[in-house]
Amino acid sequence: MKVYLKDGQIATKNLTPGISVYGEELIQEKEEYRIWNPRRSKLAAALLNGLENLDISEDAKVLYLGASTGTTVSHISDIVTDGRIYAVEFSPTTAKKLVRLARQRTNIAPILGDAIKPKNYLNITEKTDIVYCDVAQPTQSQLFMKNMNLIGKDDAIGALMIKARSIDVVQKPKKIFKEEERKLREKGFKIIEKVKLEPYEKDHIAFVVEKNF
């Protein structure tokens, strides 16, 4: 994964020089780089906390669930210069901003859809190398597995950002993380890495998984 260290911060090489996506700092050297803010992106938080096993290549096909306005999507767009991101977002209002981003970055394919129902967008995607899920709702593990099984390649890698408070506001996060891990293992997925996201995101954990069947 082409991520750079600039002034003690991580950054990606800007696919669209001169254009800032969410107000992030641009650094001009021989190339232009965009500072990747870990308080605005869970993937950046995970990388700064030592995430190692999510390799996103230049030609990767990525299914991104919960794309929102495209903050993290834009940095993945910088990385997959010869690939494509299928960015699924449920909210029509938010998706409009994603569409504007896709006009600037042609490797982003915005999809207005419900990640719980991947069959609805199956015909406009392709089998992907990466399935990235940042959908803050109680069924996030289940919908992630549905998408992995339906759209992820047999050797696809999955990244699941678990927000404990979206699953249960009463249970301790540690217990919730263990329960979500159990659900994944029971359905045949192998957890290859776990990274907590503090201090950038409270009560969050990133799982990197692969199919184990």
C-alpha cells in the first residue's frame, strides 16, 4: 500500500494535484501529497496504530461499504491509481457529495444502495480484491460477511471497522469485540489482524479478515 510519512504524519500522493477533498493539508515536494487525518478516517487511525496486513495494490478492485462523503475513499483513490472503488452509500444527501468527488476521480464508482442488500448492486460491480466496511449499525458484521461472500473474490481480504456503541450501548466494548469476532469465525472467516483505534476513535476496533473455507 503506497502510504508515505510526511512531517510525522501519514499521507497519500494526490491523484488530483491542487485539489483538497475535506480541507486536509497538501504538501508540495516533487509530487503533491495529502495528509491523511486519523481523526477523520478510521483506516488512517488503524495504519498509525500499526495495521500491517491490509495490502491495497495500485490495481486493486475495492468494495467500500459506508462510503459517506468520501474522506477515506479519496485516500484509497490515491492508492488504487490503476484500480477501482465501488463506493456504496445509503444516504441520498451524502451520496451527492460522493458523486461530485467521483467526477474529479474517475476510479471511484459511487453507488446509492443499502449494504444489507448486496444483490441490488451486484450487477454494477465486479468481484473485488478488498471489501472495506465502515457501516455503524448493529448488523455490521452480518452485512460485511454477505458482501464478502457475494462480491469479494475467493482470496479477497476484508477490513471491518467495528464501532462498539453502534452494536450495544450497555455492554463493554471488549465483550462486543469478542462476540463480533466469534460471529465471523463461526461463518468461516479467519481474523488475521486486530487493531484498536484509540486515541483517534473511542471504542472502535479494526479487523482484517480473509475467507477460511
